[in-house]
Amino acid sequence: MRADVGDRLHVHSRAVGKGPQIAEVVAVQGADGAPPYRVRYEDGHEAVVFPGPDCTIEHPQGASS
């Protein structure tokens, strides 16, 4: 998995009735875009995450990666 600042981390729901979570990558702390990532969720809280298999990275339209 590789991300850049400004990408979106999409955490797909693993539980019935619980929706996905979207977070913006605000810092990449690993080498060459690797995790961990500091992210800001839509409700404003920030966390350092090591994305699991239930996550995908969404690059902004027009970005090259």
C-alpha cells in the first residue's frame, strides 16, 4: 500500500449496519509512501493508522501514482 498527503483512506465496514469510514492522509510516516499514516477522519479526529486488508487508498482525480 502506498499513499501521499491528500489521498483518502477508505476503511470498508466489517460489521453489518456500520458504514465505511473515510479519512484524509495528512502525513506519511513510512518510507516511500508506506504506512503508518496520520489521518484526519470526517468528524475531525486524527489518528495514526496501519491500514489492514479492509482498507483502500483513493488518490485525488488527476493525481499520478
